[in-house]
Amino acid sequence: MSKKIHVSTTVNGESVEFLCEARQSLLEVLRENLSLTGAKEGCNNGNCGACTVMLNGVPVNSCIVLAVEVEGAAIETVEGLACHGHLHPIQKCFLEGAALQCGVCTPGFLVTAKALLDKNPNPSEHDIRFNLANNLCRCTGYDKIVKAVQAAAAELQTR
Amino acid sequence: MAHANELYLGKQDYQVLGKRPVRHDGTDKVTGKAIYTADVQLPNMLHGKIVRSPHAHARIKSIDASEALAMPGVFAVVTADDFPDLTEKFALMGEAGQVNLTELAANCLAKGKVLYRGHAVAAVAAANVHIADEAASKIKVEYEVLPSVTWVLDAMKDDAPLLHEHLRTDSMGKKADKPSNIAVHLQFEKGNVTDGFQQADVIVEREFRTASVHQGYIEPHAVVALWNEDSRLKLWTATQGSFNCRQQVAELLQIPVSQVLVVPCEIGGGFGGKITVYLEPVAALLSRKSGRPVKMVMQRNEVFEGTGPTPGSFARVKLGAKKDGTLVAGEAWLAYDCGAFPGGMIGPGCMCVFSCYDLPHAKVDGFDVCNNKPKTQAYRAPGSTQAAFACEQVIDELAEKLNIDPIELRLKNAAKEGTRRVDGPVYPRVGFVECLNAAKNSEHWKSKLSGKNRGRGIAAGFWFNIGGASSCSASVNDDGIVCLVEGSTDIGGTRTSIAMQLAETLGIAAEDVRPQVGDTDSVGYTFLTGGSRVTFATGLAAYQLGLDLQEQMKQRAASIWDCDPTSITVDKGVYKQNGHSLTFKQIAAKIPENQLDPVVGRASVAPEGSTNAFGVHIADVEVDPETGKVTVLRYTAIQDAGKAVHPSYVEGQMQGGAAQGIGWALNEEYFFDAKDQMRNASFLDYRMPTCLDLPMIDTIIVEVPNPSHPYGVRGVGETPIVPPPATIANAIHAAVGTRMTQLPMSPPALWKALSERA
Ligand code: FES
Ligand code: FES
């Protein structure tokens, strides 16, 4: 068994330290070592977006990031979206707009959508579809997901 | 877009049904708290890994696990020899009928031969996934490679490589005398087709081919098994039917069903592919051998190569009509592959091919054919999409030849109450005509489509809803909140649609019911989630449960008022008697105050027969003649939902099914090389639709109440995948004049068809 490596990082605003093997992905460490199972594994090779988290403000597929790479970085996961008992508007709009069925893709979509709205508060339908194309959903046909992101953008604008 | 209620043909006025409450499990799912199987962690848990065949067809000469077992951190290895002897053992499994246990076990761990690339051969349990991976690569399997076959018509040939030396074609109950890959030949007949075709003025006959596609659920198969020291086996798993899973595992391991407890976790999509067991018995064997809990999660390539695709198919469909458009006869010859083991989707294929039309004379022949692919599994309306791809294009061509509008031609021949399907059943009240009329009157159909290489297509689809057993129970809390436990695993928001039916029956708000999916120890037997049955059948159980609770609430009110319970009337959740009046919640609060018996209700149902759901889709496409790429510009799905319990989730089913159907139409396929190896076993190469590939999918819900449900509910989950390939094929034909008779209609395929024509 290979020797473990010490990594210090920030997850959802809290400093976190962990020991990992060089071969472990960020997704594996989040889920196995840190018990943050919100990010999901759909493919484990960067093709479905279910594992999306933000790494220094940029959405990444955490299954293809090595855990040792996040030394000193800031990570945000779906668990960090709601704050003080209140859902983020994107979460609320997904809920109210029935933008999820099985829900396994939802954490990834929420993080990707947040990253999009952070940098483009007023995206067109095409912007949304283009940015969300990293994430696969097999249940919804995307219609209600796109509409939920539109609704969240509108709600965030009125704040 | 037409509003759902405008098209509702039922009489009743509902308080809860038809509203759009936030789903009960929603908050957990948008915050990452919902527990799916892969999220389950147990102390001391090991991780299992399957060793899979690199060959499409081979004899297993030997398996040597000694090197793997010698590795530190490796705890157990199992092979087919760890299953009990299942020779000649069959199990009666609900609507799946007689299941051959030897074959079911051999699909989980190959015995003697591997029948497809990706076929499981052995499994190992180790301290973590990485050690398990390494150990799996050190299990040495020696193979003698055999010739293989993956195209259904090739597999039917006399000189095809044989998968099962003992398989004899079953033709209407008669067994052939020599071995073959054809497991079953079905035949259905109505009237006399020869006479029928003689009356035809126009006849169209075409041949169609479709490639295998995968259900593509985003959550890979996963299980955690714990074989406890008290011999109880506990399984946390992603299954569409916890009781069906329990039975399969118990039968395969030859232990009593009640020795197995199945805890259904949240399930990340199923679409028919998470009914049969793959990992569950294997993880159980590993747990028993190692004495530790074992988790197994498939990788995506294992999901593609080792689990259920839908059949690849060949269809020849012939229809005859009179000049005025009256269909006089239809004939279909369908061959569907079932993959490695018999028992594919040919039965429903045969029943669905002509199910939209009233044909006086029809004949359907169907063949279930083994070949070197994973055993095919259900995929949303299994067998119907391939059949509709064929039939609906022939209808379109007939309409063109007869110069009749394609909706009018369908209306003229539409199946309705009293129509007898070729496989026997006579329809009760169905809503196909209403769907066609809704299509005809839709803004989409009436709008003008212009531009070069653009075209509009329309096609119909059919699926039936099965009944089957469902149970639920509930208790009424002092605050009037009703806790509902039901047995149907929730793959698309059904907890809410069932809770809403209970709320409607009780006259309380949907939010006042708290639904939960019970494990197999805590709820009565419930057949699997599939066949569009849950909102219909488990909903029926919820309705009966509501009546039971209401009766008990009447009794409690009667004790409070000291009157005869039969003198109490209930209207919208308000209980009244002789000037007294209490709401449901008020009675609930008075139960402890008055030291009355708590209210606990139960219901179980097993509705017989089936109901029927029809859909019609419209698509506008643009074809790029340079590349063969098709862009879907606009899409509308229309469907009869009977009564849409939660319209958002009905729309969601229609949109999701349509998107899967569009993927099937335009891009998805199992791509095999010369050695019958799948070459695109990843999401990157298999390429399901992303949101950039699709337009908004408009929906029109038609509501023709189902006569066999108190609220008129019909299942809606499956029909929406049926029309898309034919709809898009018809649209491509309208755009560029080319008939695409092969799926997928991918850029290379369409480009080739266009260049051959030029
Ligand atoms: S699991 Fe990371 S992209 Fe699919
Ligand atoms: S909701 Fe199931 S994959 Fe998106």
C-alpha cells in the first residue's frame, strides 16, 4: 500500500485536512474520507458531471482531479449551497420547478448552475444549455432544469 | 400550450390531484443529503470488484485466484461454483413468469462459458476499491475463444455460432428438435390477412433495423451486502423492486425469502434496467465468505458491457389501405435479440406493433433470439419503440401515397373502445383519438415551418400499464399528519403522486402526508416499479388506505360525539353529524385527549388486467446535408394521462422519455467491432443527449379517465419513449425526402443515405 499524503484545503469555507493516497481522486476523498456524499459518481472519467464541485470558483469534475492537487485550494460542494437553514435560490427553483426526478444528477447541476450564474447573472437559454452541457441527466429531458436556472437567474436579479 | 385541465374529460373536481406540490423528498435531493446506495458506509466494509470476460464468446478453461488471494487486503474471491446447485430450478416471479434460475445465476457469474464481452466471471472483496481492482487483475482466467454473433438475423441462421447447446425453439408450445439461437417463435393472428390485403388499393412494405441502446441511468448499479452472523442477509441496493430483488436473491442462494432484507435506497434512474439482479447475489456471497459487509459499485464501462441493453431488432412491416384511407390489413415479422439468455422483449413488441390501429386483418410473427450481447432488459415500454419505428413510418408512407393528412389517416383508423388488438385484448375506454385531436389542434401542428432542409414529422405510440400487487400502511399523528409507508421504490417522484392520492381521499393537503418507501420487513408485498404501474396500482392502494383511515376517523368522531359512526358524513376532510363538525386534524388532536385507539390503516390491492396509454409526438427538424446531422428545432409530446396526479411530474415523464427517444433516434447505439466487442462503452463515446442537443420539449396532457381507477389515473412513464424515433424519421423524410429505415439515424448513417440517393 502506498504511503499517505497530507493535504490541507478548504471545503465549504471550513479548513479541512486529510491523508490520502496519490491515486485517490478528489471525488473519492470527498465521499470516502470526508463523508461528503453529495457529489455523485456517474462515470468516474469526466463525462457526466455528477461529481461537479467548485475548485477555486471554477466547476470541475472531481472524479478526474487528484485529491493531492487540492492542497491550499478552496472547494465548494453541493453541501455548501444552502446556508443557515435556507436553500439557495437555485435549489429552491429546482425544487419548485420539478427540475429533478431521480435526483442523482441534481448536485452536479446545482453546482454547475451556480458557477454559471456567479459569472453570468443574466444568461440566455443558449448560454444555459451550453454551460450545462457538461452535465448529463437521463430523467428530465433538461426542459425543467433549464427553466429552473432561468427562474433562479430572475430571482437572483431581484435581490 | 394547451392547459391540462382544458382537455380533462372526467367530471370530478379535485382538491389535491392536478396541483403541483413540492415533492416530499425534494429537499434532501437538492442539498446532497439523499442516500443512494453508493453513499451507504458500514463499519469494516469491504469493496468488491467483478472480473469480466474480454471475449464475446468463450469457454472458461480455468480460473486461478491464488495470486489475488495472497495479496494483503484481499478477503474473498467467488465464482459461479459458490452458487448452490440450481439445475432444473425455476422460480415464479410475478409478471416475469417462470424464471430459469440456472440462467439468472449464470448471468451474475458465468458458468462454463462466457456469452458476451463484459460477462462476469469472478469477484473479489478487498479493503478498498484500489486493492480490489488490482486483485481482480490478478485473477487468471484461461479461455478458449469461440465464434460469436451480435446481429439478430445472423444469429438466426442455421450455421450461426450456438450460444446454448440445449436451446430448442419453442414455437407455440412445440419444441424444435435441433438446437438454435431462436428461443421462441410467437404468432398472433386476427381475421385473414390474405383476404385483407386483397381488398387493399395501396400496400406499403418496408424493412427496419435498430441497434441496441442502453437505459443510461446516471447512477451505476450498486449494492451493499451484509450477511450477518444470525444468517440474515441485509441488502442496501438500487432496485426498481425491493421484493423482486429479495426473491431473486433468495432463490439464487436457495434461502427463505424472509431471511433476506432489502433496503431500497434512493435510486438514480432505472427505466427498466434495475429489475434483474447483477451484483446483489455476488456481494452476498462475498459477504458470507469474508464475514464482512461488502460494497460493490459498477464502473460505467461495466454498466454498458455487463447490464441490460434493449434488443437490437429487425422488423418487416406491411400495411394495406383502401383509397379512402381505411386500413384493411397488416402483417409484421419481428426478430428481437434477447442477448445471452432467452426471454427478451419480443412479446410486448408483437402486442404493440399494430396496437394504435383498428385492423380487421392482421398477423404478427415474433422471434426471441439469443446472441453475444448482455442479456437484454426492459427499457421504458420495452419492445414498443422498435415496433413503432417500423409501423409509424409505414403509416406515414401510406398517408403520402394516398395523399391524406397523416393525422387524418390515423384518426380514421385509430384504436378505440371495443377495438380488438391482434394479441387478443379488447380496449376499454382509451384516449388515442383525443390525443390525435389535441395534436391536430395544437399550435405546433398549425404553425408554419419554412426553410430549406426542414421538415415536420408526427408519430404515435402505445404502451399498456400493468397492475400487480401493491401494499401500503399509514398512521395518523396527533397533529393530523399522516405517515405513509409504501412499497414502491420511487424512481421519478411517485412517493408524491401516491401521497397526493391518499391526501385527496382523506380531504387533507398533500403536505400533510409524509410518504416513505418501506424496506421489505416493514411494508406488505409490493410488485416492482415498472410497467407504468405505480401511480396507478400503488395509487389505488393509497386510495383504499384512505378509505380505511377515513372509516376509523369516523369511528373516533363517533366516540367523541357518542353517536353511530354510520350517521357521520365526510366532505373534503370535514366530518359532520347532527350539527357537530370537526376537521380531520381536529379529530386527530382529540384522539389522545379522549384516550381513543390510535388510527393505523392499511391496504393491499392486486388489480387485474391493464390499462392503456397512447401518445402522439410532433417534431420539426433541420438536416445538414453536408454532415448528415439532424437538429431538432421544436418538439411537442401529447399524451393521455387519464388523470394527471402531479402535472409537473407527468410532463417530466413525457419530456424525459422524449429525450431518451430522441437520443435513440439520432445517436445512441452499441457499436460492435469485428470481434463483437463494444467499442463505445463510455458516456463520451456512447453520447446520450446533453441539454445543448435538445430544444424545450412542449407537452400537452390529455385526460381521458381510466375506467378502472377511482381517479381515472393511467400510468404515464413509458409511452413517451415510443414515438420519437418514428417521429424524427418522418420529419427527416419531410425535410429531405429520404426514408431512414435504420436506427440510429446518426450523421454518418444519414449522410450515407443522402449521398447514395444523390
Ligand atoms: S463521475 Fe465525474 S464526470 Fe462522471
Ligand atoms: S434526475 Fe435522474 S439523472 Fe437527472
